[in-house]
Amino acid sequence: MASAKTEYQQRLRTLAELMLAVSGESVTVMKKTSPDRALKLKRQDEWGIYLEFVKILFNLTDRLSLLHLPLKEQPQFMNHLEDAVTLQLKNVLEPAFGSGADQMEIMLTVGAAVMESRRAYERYRFLVTENTPEKDAMLKDFGGRVADVMGIAGNAQVSAAAMLCASAAIPAITAILDGRPLPVDATSTVTPTAPDTTSAPPQQAATPTGTEIKLVSVMSTVTGEEVETRWGLHPRFRQDLSSEDMQQVAALMNRVVKILGERYASVAFSDEWTSWHKAGHA
């Protein structure tokens, strides 16, 4: 059992890098989702949002690791992951606080996040690779927590964006646990982002991560009698585009969104589509 850390050392480090990268990028996505509120956020508020993503990613990794590791090794693997995240977080914070960053305080912070993650989410019973009402309920709970930390409790747009960011990390976590290479550098994020709004539905669990990656996505949501359609780009793909290319993509995708949004709105409230549109996606 003592060799578990050595055996999974690379996976642990890559998971820690991924979790913190996704958490950091997700804070940016949340601020873009609610720019008015973002102007009022203090550093401690952003830190709170960051930790909420760390908590949900620990929970998702815990659930996924049960499917990819021997049962007798899984508990110790998660303990080692906590250590790996602590070390990686210290490395992330050092540029801001110098080499004198208090590792004990960081360790306590990560430990508290893990404990809170278990307290908040372990009560939800579902298979993480399947889409079920219980899984949706947990992600909705998480989205609500993020909105609460931002001081805009009940904000449906922020909650939905948080849920998408967390869900989008599942295929990458799965690939790492399975020992397969990621399609992009492990330290890059897999969170959805967009020029003007949030958007990017989560990867389906059956998608063979490592052989394909979702670069562009469109999503429609129904709120009361209003329909909102948004589009988004994978962050790494967006970084690789020049400003001219980005303008062309934005112009084309705005046309796509207009066409798909109008089509969705025309059928979403008819009797035959009632059960369908309640699912919240097009």
C-alpha cells in the first residue's frame, strides 16, 4: 500500500494541476458570466469561488477513481491527491507570496475543503458516468453554492455556468485516471468560456477523451417564457486564434446562434416538446 503514491505519482501530479487550473479558469468564467457583480468582488470572494470548485473537483475525482483504481488502493490514492493538491497550490501561490508561503496553512485549507466536499456532496448517490436526476441535483447544489459565494444567491445564469465548468472536467479526470494522454497540456483548463456569455455543455461520459475534443458548442436554456441561446469556445482553442480570426468566428457563431435559437424557441413551447424543453438544452 505504501507504494501507491509512487505508482500513481504522475497521475496525482497531473490531477492536482488540472484541478487547480480548472478552478482558476472557472473563477474567470464566473466573473464574465456576471460582469456587474465581478466589479464588486473582493480577493477573498474570488478565493471562496476558487475553493468551491476545488471541493466539487475533489468529489468528482473521488467518484471517478472508484471506477479506475483497485478498491483497496482508492482511499490512499485520494489521501495522496490531497497532498499533491497542497503542494501544487503552494507552487501556484509562491509567485504572489514568495517562497515563505505557509505550507501548513495551505495544507489546512485543502484539508478543510476536502472535509466540506464530503459533508456537502457525499449524500448524493449516483454513478458519475451516467446522467441522472441525482447527479443533476448535486451539480445544481454546487452551482447554488457558487452563486451564494458571489453574493448573488439564486442567480440561474451563474449557477448554470458553474455546473457546466464542473461537468466539463469529468472527461479529462477520467483520462488521467485511466492513464491516457490528454488532448492538450494537463495544466490547461477544460472549462467552457465564451466571448460574451458562458456556454459549453459538458462532454458526454461516453466520449473517448484523448481522441476528440469539443471546440465549439451551442446551448439554449428556458427561463419562464424566455429562451436564451449561447455559444462558447474551448479556452485553448480561443487562445490560439488571432483577433481577426476570433472576429470571424464570432460573426459566424452569432448567426448560428440566431438560427438555432429562433428554431428552438419556435418549438420549445408546443405540447409535443413540453417534456423535452424542460431538460434545459437544445
